[in-house]
Amino acid sequence: MKKCLMGLALAALVAGCTTPTTRIDLRNDFGPQVAGLDYRDVQLAANQMLQALFRSGRLDRGDGQMYVMTVGQVKNDTMQRFDTDILTSYITEELMNSGKVMVTSAMAAGADNRDQMVNGVRSVRGNAEFNQGTVVQAGQLVAPTHSVYGKIIQREIRMDNGDKQVEYYFQLRIVELATGLQWWQKQTVIGKRADGSTPTW
């Protein structure tokens, strides 16, 4: 009985020390910083790159037409298991919201950015089970004019006092597909300092 009571008391003590689960206010998050990448870092880097693109005037066309972009490869060269679609989704959403860009799902470097149904609806041409008057006809796909691609790089530097400095380089490039010329690029850096034993993965 005594052991049982001690066990219950220990369990209550441990439970009392745990951090309760709370929802993050994404618009007003004053939570402590982390050495790894979190959503605040992604939003900050994406916003800095996007604002630089919008200020450059590269998206402004005199003919009132929109550019058609495809998502190229965005490489994760960090120590973390970070899905780069988190970054590209944010960027392409803001590009489309600008009213100056359309993003194609017919072709992209990664399967996650391609909609299989684009080809799926075309595979039923000539199939008697489908009303051919409702089937998408040939020559309807719009080829992209530009490709968005980039890279995220992580560097860790040991400081003199034993702490470490972690640098994240977000690189974004846009290439004009017709010519292959680098049309625009931007690099933004997120830097952090932490205890030398703090993991970043």
C-alpha cells in the first residue's frame, strides 16, 4: 500500500511539472526562439524575398498579361528534415495573390507540385464510356514562362565562448525558360545564436 501511494505521489509530481499543451497564436507568437527552423523563420525569409521581388518591378507587364510559373527544385541542404513545400507553397500563394502570376500544375520538378488529374482527364480521349464532347481537347495546356527554384543552406559556427552560431541561407531564383537566363534572384539570411549543446535537427 505504501509503495502504491508513493507511486501515485510520484506520478502526480511528474504530471504537475509537465508543460500543458496550448495553441500558438500565429499572428502574435512570443514563444521562445528555437535553434532549428520554425514557421516564423520560413515566413520571415519568404516575405523578405517576395518583397524584394515585388519592389524589383520584374513582375510588371505592360500588356496586362500574367506570367505562368512552374515550381522547380528547392533543395534542403540543412541538417533538418524540412519539407521545402512549406516554403514554396507560401511563395506561390503570395505570387498568385499578387494578380501577376499564375502557377501551372501540369509540370513541376516535384510530384507534389503536379496534379495527376491534368493528365488523367486526357487519358480518356477515345474512351466510349465518356462523352467525348466533355473531354478536354488537345492543345489546351499552357506552358510555363518561368521557373521558381532555390536552396536552403545551413552553416554552424563554433563561437569563442563555446556557444554556436547557426546561419540559414534562403536562396530563391527565377529563370526565364525560353532563354534559360537568370531572370531574378534573392538570398536572405536568418541567423541564430544558441548554447553549444543545443540541437538544430
